[in-house]
Amino acid sequence: MLSNRFKRVQSLVWAAAAAGVLAGCASGPGNPAGDNGEAPLADSDAAFGYEQTDWGKPFWEKWMDKAREEGRADAIRSGQAPAAAVAAAPVETIDSSGMKPKIGVYIAKDQRDSMTAYRLLAALERQSARHGLTLISPNELDEAVGGSDACGSESPLDCPRLLAIFPGIRGLLVVDPKGSGNSVTLESRMMDPDFDIRYEPLSTRVQVADGSNSDLEIWSDRILDTAADRIGIAPWFGHSFALKGEDMYINAGRAAGLEVGDELAVHSEGSLVRSPSGQVIAWEPGPEVGRVRIKEFVGENISLAEQVSGQMPKPKDRLTYAD
């Protein structure tokens, strides 16, 4: 949850940040503008220019069945270690900097109080760290949107570009559990709010149970592994989202791997690299136009930075870790 201290900061800075967020979200690399040079903040293909790419076929349906039938030992021998086996594996990171990007998980409010949702979120939380990700919960996403009038909606699903700026998620995983009892269908879809990519939805039938080798643990492990691959099209980066005098708030903090004194390079441009089929496979940062230095942390996920050189970053600019 957002700290009380940050909520006070948030209430002071969001009004000033709203204009910058809207301007930054309306154009930029991978974000085609409309006829009037602006793109509306709405979750639609027309507004976002989303590419329909194949996120992955439900190959783990058979894999989970096999894990159930053969058990943990056989799964390990086959090279497909279930959650129980991989839980003790070293924590992975998405890029060489060792930084941990954020992934937001959204479950509709009317579904969050179910035991299925509790168990699912707990499994995703356990698996996120192993995949080098910081999980942002549905309630945190609601708070982020509810504390701003920059989007015009209180639903995180209507404001993916805003969420890319604050709280700064690199992926948004939307999960809709269908059914009740011991067997449910998890309908999921993922979007990259920074590069305007929406991946193909997926539907997976799972048994609802606790345990390190449960379907929910296996599903969480595989879905976050795929998410990490998708987020890995770009090196880690963050955004500034508000000013404090001559300093600026950055949407990443200690939980991301930052330390006081670290410097971030400011990139106002960049280019997307596509496969022959048109799928986005990489982002190459543009020239460095400035640099900022981390001064202090505001909670675990926010930092205050000072300008070191070059241009003051705008919310749309991407800030990469400077070696």
C-alpha cells in the first residue's frame, strides 16, 4: 500500500503533474498521435494503436496436467520444474543492471474478496520476486488512479498510460477468475502501457488449492516468466512524475534496486525494433539529453532526484540506469 507520507506528497503534486502526464502520454516513440496531435486516454485499439501479438498459446495447460500426473520428481527430471522446485532458485533479474521493474496486477473489485483472488495474489506475490519483478497490487493501482484527475476515470483499466508514469508499471496483468469452487478458469491479458502493446488473452483452467506445487503457483510462475520476457524488450527505466522545487520525484525507489547517489540518464527519444512480422522485440534508447541523481527515498517505490546535467526530464522521458 502507498505510505501515508507519500499520500500527503501525492495530494500536493498531482495537480501540477497532471498537465505534464497528459502531454507526455499523448505522443512519443511507440505512441502514435491522432489527427490533432493528441491521443486520448482510453483503453481502446483506436486510442492506443495496440499491436495484436501472440503472447503465447496455452502450452502450459498440458504442462500443468503433466505436473499433476507425474508429480514433482518427474517434472524436475523432464526439465520443467514446478513452483516447489524453482522457489529456491536464485532471484532473476530482467537486465544486466539488476534493477527490478514493476508489474501491476488488476482484479476487479467485486472479485477481490474471494478465496480464489486471495490465493492468486499471494501466489503472484511469492513468484514476482523470483522473476525480478516488483508486484503492484490491485488496491495500489486503484489508489494511484483515484489520487489523480489526469485521466478522467477512476478505473486503472482506462488509464494505462497514467499507470506507466505513476506508479510506474512496465506491465499490466489483468486477471478475471471465472467460476467457483475448487476449479476455476483464469482469463488473463497483459498490456505494456509504456509502448502501447496489448498481447493476446489467455484462458487457463486451474484447481484452486494452497501449496508450493499447486496450480496457482505453477500458473503464477509461468505467467510471470512470460511477463518478464515481454518487459525485457527494453532495459530498465523509470519516469519523473512531479516536481519539488528544483528536484523531481521518480517512480522508482529502493525496491527497484536504486541507492542514494545513483544516477539516471534522461532519454527523450528512442526507437522500437520490430521483427519481420511487425512484433515489437526491443527498444533502443535515444541519445542521453540529461542526467539526474537520487537524493532520498519516499517509501520503497518512490525517490527524490536532483538534476546533474542537461535537460530537466519530463514525465514522458525515460530514465535509464547510468553505469
